[in-house]
Amino acid sequence: MKTIVLTGGGTAGHVTPNLALIPSLKENGWDIQYIGSFNGIEKELVQKENIPYHPIASGKLRRYLSVENLKDPFKVVKGYFDAYKILKKLKPKVVFSKGGYVTVPVVLAASHLGIPVIIHESDMTPGLANKIAMRSAKTICVNFEETLQHVGNKGLYTGSPIRAELFKGTRTRGNELCGFDDIRPTLLMMGGSLGARKINEVLREALPTLLKTYNVVHICGKNNLDQSLVGLKGYKQFEYVNAELPHLFAMTDVMLSRAGANALAEIIALNIPSLLVPLSQAASRGDQILNANAMKKKGYCEVLFEEDLTKESLIQNLDKVYRNRHQLRGKMEEMTKQSGVEKVMQEIQKYQ
């Protein structure tokens, strides 16, 4: 049987595009194996799909000073030997890497074993892990056309693989899940798998005003529920969602989100008018700011920078998105309808 190894981790955004490929890979007869870290979010997400999971040692690639930087090179080296041993046993036809620090030893080991590697880069510019891994790749699939200039002649514009089930939700089921009994526009806030503390705080501060206009669904991240707001009419909190997400998307009229590349790919594919609050330069390498600005330039969304985020500016900008929702949705609908899954699968199938 032809085997493929998927790898990617650290955040849900480095895992969900891999999960989106699984149905098509199975349909095309691939034996799917996954290499990830021992304790990353990818382990839980992949094991739910009943895919064999192989953990390896992993060290984070930091751009800042930390005592952990002294330990991590040793973890990366151990991860390389872990990955080398696993890949030699599995003998995959191809490795597909979604990014994240756990992927570096996997990609390097695959290259040294002569196994073809396909990388997917979601952000406007490659992250550190993919910058290292790109040298060993046969193809670098990208989410944004603008990224092609950063990856050389290996680049291929595919967009991002989106899970098919995200398109199958219903507004009625979404309202049932949230206990909403009146028909108002729905505002969905989603901050990523780890939540978004500043946005959570300002959104809750703005609730008395927002709830006059919207039903509010708040995916706030692990351990970020506010017990004092449980049962508030028109407001529903979730730490994390999975099977519920298609229905929440289906009922959403306005979305408030960080600007992670995977979230943007889903927002655009589903044509959801959105207000993006990218992670600040101080808290990241600035990739979310580049992502958000590119999306605004194309007319897909509005952007509010975290430094400017207040209760008043949040309300004002959300109302602007809602007023302009038809125009924003129309711009997104103009994009090509070919699935990112199809484009990536075409590349994978070359190695069957």
C-alpha cells in the first residue's frame, strides 16, 4: 500500500489543513500516518481521526532570548533521529508538512532518506520552521499568491485545504446549539485554538451594547470561560468547538477573528464578512498583520489593530462590517471556487 506521512503542529492552524486532506487521501487509497510532538495540540486532533500517530522530540525555534534555547537544539537533534527511524520503517512515498517547529526534524530526515517532501505555507511570508524546511522540499504550496515571491521556483499557489464538513452546517442547528430563540444577526468571535485574551476582554466589555443588535457566539479558548456570563440571553460561550463549528459558521453574519492564515482561508471560503484583529508585532513575527492587510486590500474584510482596540472602536468597526456585509461577501465570492484540497491532492498524487 502507498503510504503518506503528514506532519504539522503547535497550533490548530498547523493541523486542520492536514485533517482536511484525510478524506481525499483515503478515497485515493493512501495509508495515512502522522508524525507530531508528544504533547502538542496535534496529538489530540489527529487521534480523534483514528490516524496512527508517531510522537517525536521537538524543540521550539525561538526568535527571542530564553533559557529554553539552550535545551532545544538537543531536542531538535533527538527529534531528527526519532523521525529518521520512523520514516525508515514506514517507507512513505511522500511527506506532506504543514509547518510548525515539530516538522523541521521530519522534513530533514525525509530529505536525507530520499523521500519527497511537499510543504504548505499558510502565511504571507514563510515562518522560521518553513524557511529551514524549504530547502529540502520538492514543492512549496502557498495560501496567498503574494507568497510566491518569497519561495522561489518551487512555489505553487494552491490556497489552503478546507475541511469539507465546514460547508455542511445549518443556521437552524447553530441556533439550537446556542439556545438562541430570536432571529437577530449573529456575531461569532473566534480567536484561534489558544484564544485571544485582549479581544475576549473587550468583547465582554462591549456586550451590553452588542446584544442590542446581535446574538453573540464566543469561542474564547481553553480556561477562558466567564462563569458570571453563563445563561446571559443572546450570548453563548465555548472554550473550543469541533463538530459544532460548521453550524456556528452557517449562522454567522459577522465574524470577529485573529488573522491566522488558516482562519482566513476558512472565512474566505465560506464568504463570511469579518473584522480582523491581528496579533501585534510585539506578540508575533508580524505575519498576522501582513495577512490582514492583504485581505483588506482585496476588499474581503475590515481590520482593527490591537493597539487601537477599545470597546468603542470594536462596536464601531463591527457595525461597519455588518453594514457592508453584502459588498464584502461579493468580493470573496469572486475568488476561484477550486478547492485547496483538490490542488494539493494533484501535487500529492504525482508520488503515488
